[in-house]
Amino acid sequence: MAQIILAVIISFVLFVSILVFFIKYKQRMPYYQIDRLGCVRLLEQAVAGDLLERDWHVFIGMTVRYDTEIEMLRYTCIEVDDEHVINTVMKSGQSYVVFSKKGLTILQDLLEDWRHRVDYLA
């Protein structure tokens, strides 16, 4: 009987320890999720020349599992990044992405398409 009680107590302590570990681990994980309106804002900033390099790299560097259309946009932006990013420029101590004319044209077309999508859903 004592062995059963001891086994239950050890199992309970082990369960609580694992639960506490996962709760603390989840709190430390960064969480970034972009919605369709956020995509439109990102594209607007890119076309206007006001897109921070870190924001661009966060967007193209993440995987979007919750929305296939945003993931397709991300893949298109990766292609733009590979082929049409000319340089970065420093303004007020921050680094902004500079695209070629063709890259800006592609981004402008994407922006018009995504504005329509967001307006259609609203």
C-alpha cells in the first residue's frame, strides 16, 4: 500500500514539474503572426520606401501555417528579395530596404491585389 501511495506522489510531482516547464517555455517563445491587413501595411511601406529591413526579414523569414494566401505572398516576397533588393539605406539610424524598379512594380501589383482582398473581406 505504501508503495502505491509513493508511486502516485512521485507521478504527481513529475507531472506538475513537466507542466511548469512547458508553461515557462511557452512564455519565452516569441510569437509573431501577421494578418491580411498587416500584409497590406507591409506592402505599402515597401512601395513607399519606408520598410524597415528587420520587418522585411521577419516577414520573409517566418513560416505561415495558418493562412495559405499569406504564405504564397511570403514566397513571392522571397523571390522579390532574391532578385530585386538593391541595397539598404540608413535613415535616422535605421536600415530600410531598397528595391529595384521592377521589384517596386511587382510589389505595387501585389499591394493592389491585397488591398482588394482586404476591402472585399471588410
